Amino acid sequence: MKFALITDKSGMEPYYARDGKVYRFDNDEPFVHEQSIGNECYMGFWNYPVLFDGWFLNWNYMKTMDEFPELDLDLIFLSHQRKNSPLPVSAIRKKYPNAIICSITQETFIDDGVLYNNFKECDIVLGCYSDVERYDHIMNRIPGKKMHWMPEPFDVNYLNDKFYTGEKDLSIFSYNIWYRPQRQGHTEQFAKYIGEKYNLPVSRSWTEARMQQWTDFLDMWTPHAFFFNLDPEPHPGDQCIQCAITGTVNIGGNNDSHKILFPDTAGTDFAKLEEKLQLYLTNPDEYHKAITYAWEKVNEIYSFDAVRSRIIKLVENYKNSK
């Protein structure tokens, strides 16, 4: 399947994928981004092109349709973020007439008007969140269409092989979401409280100034038994997915993946989270049961094979409905 992920607004430079690796669109050099592990492993949303040796194309770097490559695309994931987008669906259809165009949500803060226009014009509507009902107020205005959940893909095998640690230190890593402070919630306060009460070491650091920040960051937190992330907002939750892949238990948070992968320790209720943490500290079988459940779910839902199969089935169903 010839695939492209296209957006009208992003800081990510255009790229293409070949044999699981990512290369720059402008010069064919390996594309090592600050949020990648070399050019071999990207995270979440940016992996959709990798599933099909496809393309990521960005209006921010391609100011006219003539600068978009001449491709006979079968499938496009289109993410609109701008009001009065300079990249309307009609322009995409004209450039790539044989492609099925899917609208896909990327962030929670996109204006409803932007989403409505994109949802209405595209062939298929996708959400990166399992609770697609959050968009009912928009979808109810578009008869005949429904939103489908499309999880963000992760290279589970790569990350597990490189960063899984079987023996964990009985300690806490407290997640500092430095780039969006409102998402830190009460993570630091809860980690400090639990650390002092149960005599558990607490680590809190970040690596955003380093070019290889993802590698450094994963090396930093994966040895810890517990990852505290009480993010109060309903984002997809890439970080929790990495916890499930590498065998660390995530504690807290309202991200989508928190509820799916670690349902017993999701949320921001201190009393509930402390009760479950006590159980894990006193009953290793319960701790390992949580890890096993998360590992099975992350493969079932977020792995490359799982997401690729979901996309192929969705396309087949769409074609059969025509």
C-alpha cells in the first residue's frame, strides 16, 4: 500500500521510510530527529509512514502543491490544524486522485471548526483516542460517517530488545513534562509523598537539551520499578506505552493508554493509587501480573503488526461499502 501522512502544520521536517528506517525528503540522508532513536525508531504518530514504507509531507516546508512529490498514493492520513487551511482536502484529491483520504486527530486542542471541515471532506474519520465519543458533538453534524479509533503505532520489538530490563530497582521515576507544565499535575508531590512514606528513592530528571534525548531518557528511567505520571489531560499517552514495552509499571494519569494498559493504576486519586502501590510492594505476583497484562495489551493494540492490520482492515471495509 502506497501511503502518506500529511499535515498543514508541524515542526517535523518531511521524510520517507524504507525498510523500517527514516530518511530526509530533501536529501535522502538518514533523518535523526531529536525525538527519534537514530533513524531506526520513531515514536507514536510519526510511525504511521514507517508501517508502509511511506511518506510524511508537511505544508510548513512545502508551500505549494507542486513541491509535493508525484506519487500514486493509495491511502493518505491527513491532519489539519490550521483555520482556513492552505491545504484543503480538494487540493489533496487533485494531487493524489487515487488515494483514500482519512482525517486523523493528532492533538486535543485543535479547533472544532477545523476538525469539522476535515472530518466532513475526508473519506474516513480517525481518532487517536479510544474514547472517540469525545467527538460526537462534531460527528453528529456529519450524517453517514463515524469515527474509528486508530492507535498510534510503536516498534514494540525494537524498544523491548533495546531497553527492557528484567530486574528493576525498587524505586520511582517521577515524570517531568517540562514542555507543557500543566500536564505535570501532582506527579512530583505524589512521588515525594510515596518516596518518603515507603522509603523509596525518587528520581526526577529530563534530557530535552540533548540531541539523543530519547535514548538517554529511556536509559534513565527503565531501570525503575515505578514510573509516576499523573498527567490530568486525556492525551494518547506515548510514555505509558513505552512503560508497557519495557516492563516498568506506570502509576497514575488520565491519558488514554493509562486506562488501557495499566487500568488499576490510572487516574489521579492519591488514595486509590497508594492502595495499589502498597499491593505491588507487598505482593510481587500482583506487580508482575500488571506487567504481563500491559505487555499483552501493548502488543495487541499498539504494535506495528496490530496497527498495520487495523488500517488494512479499515480500508478493505471502506472499499467493500462502496
